Amino acid sequence: MKNRFVTLLVVALTASTLVGTAFAQKKGGSGGPRKVELPHPFYWAAPDPLRGDWQGTGGFVAQVVPVMDKIYSKEDLIPQQEDNGKYEVHLFKQFDQPNDTPVAVLTGSLAGDTLALEGGGWTGTIQGGHFIAKNGDQSIDLQHITRTSPTLGMKPPKGAVVLFDGKNMDAFSKMTEKEWLKPDGPSRWHLVPDGAMESVPRSGNIITNQTFGDATIHVEFRNIGGPTNSGVYIQDRYEANINEVYGSLTANPNGQFDNSVPTKPGIRASRPVLEWQTFDIDFKAPRFDASGKKTADAVVTLRLNGEVMYKDQALGPVTLNAAKLGEAPTGPIQLQEHGMPVQFRNIWVVEPGK
């Protein structure tokens, strides 16, 4: 545990130092400054009793987001002291509706134990565990809830390949950086409490020692701060994104196949930072004839926290970094490490017909 915190502290402090330098001189010292891409510090999320989903009476639900969370999750923003205690609240008719937009967005600052809010014609307060607000003759009284994924903690069925049960990472190897299908020794991630493993910044992605074709895949993950950028790569090729996007109305949602589907899913079913979430993936591998020519695309159905993000969606062609691999009948599962810690647990695969 000590090594884990030392590693992360060094990464955060190094990145924090570099962030302050936005420009570098051109070679030779002549000419104007040129903009360079600099590392962004990772910020650990602190527990917050107001953060998250709210539900009750009045025909609306709400998502409460500390402004600090939104700042942490954007690589070009640095939090300021005055942002502490500020909140943004999105009011919806229901949770997880396709292509939904808020009925209203309220903002406010915490004073003592009372958060006063206003926006979109609504005024209200969060105090004593109740979010009470009104807009003309409309009124709400909401309480904080935790919406647990229906498959969270699901035990692997008989015959499943258990990739991670909290005891060891023997089913995974470090991935060779420029040869994604090649293992490069044991995983350098850490085992942490709650039966989880945690990616270590700059330690490399990990891949399964076993390869898979058609598969039903269960993965549980938890974002622990921001910005967060990770993913689950099926066959080391098709990436289901993991980002810290709770409360964002524009960022790429969790579960989006960035590199193999041109359109975004219309549902934002992410849970708040520090809450465990689930991917349940039904994957049908691409088909090839005897000559190696592809005869059918890979097809996927993906559920994020029980909500269908993609249904029988064709995948490919693969773009970005995985494009160099092409497509194949089988491949390993990759968990991505992208310079910031993310936690995973309870990972298993069912192979149809086996």
C-alpha cells in the first residue's frame, strides 16, 4: 500500500509542476513560444453527501454534482479555492432517458449546512437530507438515493472463466507497449481493498493471458477521481470507454465504443465517482472465410449499470491505436492504464458453447 501512494504522489506532483508551464521556447531560443501538451494532475475525489442521484415526490429527479468534480474531469481546467462548496444540479423527468436534456440546471453555494439553489425558473435548498424546490405551481421534495446496478456483485455462472476475483492478477500480464498482443511480464497494478485491483499510473495496460472469440463479459469498475481515462478493449481491439463523466452533458459517455462505432449512445447511465459500476457485454466475434477474408462484422450488446447502450451493434473497422492490429477471430481482453488510477473487480467471461 505504501508504494502505491508514493507512486501516485510522485505522478501528481510532477504533473502539477508541469501544468504551470503552458508554453515552451522554440529550439534555439528564437521566435515566439509554442504551445505544448502537458500532463494533467490527477485529483482524488473526496466523499460528498450531496453528490449523486436524488428522487422523491413532484415528478422530477435530480443529479447533484460538485463543481470541483466537473473541473477535475477536464484536462484544461485547474480547480481554484473559490470553487469549493459550489454545486450544479440537473433536474430531469426520469433517469437514463435516451437523448435527454435537463428540464432545468440550478447552481448554488453551500453555506453552513444549507445549499441554496436557483436556475431555470426554479429556486430551492438542500438541507437536512431533502432537496426542496419550486417553480410556480410545481414543487419537489427529493432525497439522496444510491442506484445500484442490477448485476453489481453478480457471481460468475458455472463454467465461466474467472479473470479476477480479488485474490491475484495471475490471469493478466503487462501488455507490450508497441505490440499489443504480446505479454511483457506480470501485471504491475496493485491489489487494493474491496477485492479490487487498481491501475498504477505509467505502469502499462494489462491483457489477459487467454484469448477469446464469442464471449459474455462482466466487468465492475470504479472511478476514484479525475480526470479519468481508461477502457475495456474486447479482443484488444474494440474499446468500451471508461471516463469520469457523471453530471456532464457533453463528454463521451462511459461504454461508448470510441474506436469502432461512429455514433454515440444516447443514454448517460454513469454513476457518481467513488461508486462501483458494471459493464455487461455480449460479444460476437467477426467471421472470416478460409482465405482470411472477413465475412461478418463483430457485433456487440453492451449494458452500463443495467442500461442498454448498444443493442446488436456492428463494430469496425477499428480506428486509432488499435487499427494496426486489424480484426481477428480471437484476441485477449485489455484493461487500459492511461496515466491515472482506476479500480476493477469481479471480472469473468462466459464462452458460448464451452
